[in-house]
Amino acid sequence: MIPSRVTLVEVGPRDGLQNESVPVGAAQKIELVRRLQAAGCREIEVTSYVSPKWVPQMADNAQVMAGIERRAGVRYAVLTPNLQGFEAARAGRPDEIVVFGAASEAFSRRNINCSVAESIERFAPVVAAAHAAGIKVRCAISCALGCPYQGEVSADEVERVVLLMRGIGVDHCGIADTLGVGTPRRVQAALARALRHFPAAEVSGHFHDTYGQALANIYASLELGIATFDTSIAGLGGCPYAKGATGNVATEDVVFMLHGMGIATGIDLDPLVDAGAFISGVLGRPPVSRAGRALLAKRGLAFA
Ligand code: HMG
Ligand code: MG
């Protein structure tokens, strides 16, 4: 059942950087994308087309999308919360867009300023417009394992939103543990609800690592045949509307684990570690990635 090949969607440039209060220049974001694709990342979430008043760090979305060096075989994704975002995103020629909803009403209101039902009404024309333009649509269902405002979130609540997303025709269903509170059996229970309505190839896990559970949760997902995960270079990330939650699971750590299990990713760990060191240098702190730090230390290059 455990897949022999896994696709990692690198979300560092978006999820990773959106939470940084110090502005990172477009040139540095473009350089990060260049390094990630040089390391073999084939799916990169580059930026988001959200309100610059809400998330100032993503205000340079158009500049970043225009500036990246496109490589054949690499797919570039962006977040679009509504038609306004989708229309703005089109000029950047994304291969994929992400509509992001939540399993909890309270988080939906804080993150995108509307109820779950209203969010689905907003996403429906975005999905239709993207499909008309030949663009694949992924959804993210936030707070699938817990909500900072509501607390517990049940698998029934997750499945409700999975069905709503399925109903408007999204192609791929991402189950997101925004807070990083999920543990393996609960993660399996949430994913099982997505697997009732989407094939395994179109279900992914997005695990923030706040409580150190993300690698275990990825292993638990592999046991269900899930072979796509969002990961973030150097372990960067967080959501501005989920205070206290830390970054996504670090790409370097996931690659280290998967390669150790004989599972292919197409990613070359050494240049990946370099990409992590690069962006950590820009941010002026060591990578959160344990594997990244260990490999840098082994090279005698402990992060200064
Ligand atoms: P709103 O205020 O309800 O929108 O925000 P509105 O339609 O009422 O418009 C109000 C103003 O926003 C107007 O501007 C619009 O032009 C502008 P004004 O006239 O006041 O100058 N506006 C936009 N500007 C740029 N791009 C747009 C856009 N839409 C409206 N697309 C909105 C609704 C969704 C825009 C807002 O709530 C928002 O931007 N939220 C940010 C959400 C966000 O980026 N969160 C982080 C990403 S999600 C995440 O991290 C979770 C994930 O990683 C999975 C996980 O871990 O859980 C994916
Ligand atoms: Mg996230």
C-alpha cells in the first residue's frame, strides 16, 4: 500500500513567507524558486493573490510570477480566494490554482472573512473560470484537525467541506492541519473522509509541524496510499490567522525520511539543503529543518 513515489508540493515561497513580518524582496523570492526547481522540485506554490491589506508579504505576487524562470516539467501554483484574485492571477500563467476553505466556521471568517457556505459560493465561479482556461484546481481544507477558535474539529465536519468542494468540481483535495495538532490515527480518519470522494492520487496532506507530529502524520498518510504532500523549505511558514502555529513540515526532513524508506521524490537533498540555507540566511535565522541543520553541520557549515 505504501507508495513507491511521492510528489512534494513545495509551499515555502507562499505558506513559508506569508507569515514573515519583515518584507522579503521579490528578487529573493524569485531566487528561492530558482533554487528549489534546481533541486528537483516539480510542484511549487509560488504566491497568493489575496488582499495586500490582509497579507502584505504577498503583495508582490504579479512581480514574482513574472520574474520566475519557468522550467519545463515544473508546475507553478498560486492561491486565489475569489474571482478578483483569479483574474489577477491569470496574467502570471499559473498551472494550478488553490481555493482555500476551512472545516471550521470560525476560521473561515477570520481567514477569508466569510462563512463556509459563502466561501463555496465564491469558489464556484473561480473553479469554473479556471477549468475554462485549462487550469487545474486544488482545494485546501484548513483546520481539518483542530481550529484555534473553535477547538476540536470532527471528521464529519471535514467531510462536509470535502463534499462541498467536490460539488463545485475541484480536482484535488488537500487536507490541512493548520495548527499541527493532528496525530496519526486522527489524520487517517480525516483523510479517509476525503478518500470517500476523491481518488488517492487527488488527495494530499498539508501538515504544520507545531507539535512535532508532521513526519508521523505523513507516514500514517502513506499507509492509506496518499502520495502527495505539501512541504516547506527550511520548515518556514504559518498562517497569519492561526497565531502560535509554526511552519509546515520541512521539505528537507520529508525528503530525508522518504529517501531513507526507498521512496522516490525526484528531489536532490544537497541542493535542497542549500536552498533552505539561502532563505534562512535572507531571514537571518537557522533553518527549522532538523535534516537541513544536520547536513549543514556535517559539511562543516553550521549555520552562522
Ligand atoms: P474581504 O474584505 O471580505 O473582500 O476580503 P471584499 O471582496 O469585501 O473586498 C474588500 C477589499 O479587498 C477591496 O479593496 C477589494 O479590492 C480587496 P478596497 O476597495 O478596500 O481597497 N480584495 C482583494 N485584493 C486583492 N486580491 C484579492 C482581493 N479580494 C478582495 N483576491 C479576502 C476577502 C479573501 C480577499 C481577504 O479575507 C484576504 O485576503 N484574506 C487573506 C487570507 C490569506 O491569505 N490567508 C493565508 C493563506 S491560507 C493558509 O495559509 C492556509 C493553508 O496554508 C492551509 C492550512 O495550513 O490550513 C492554505
Ligand atoms: Mg498552511
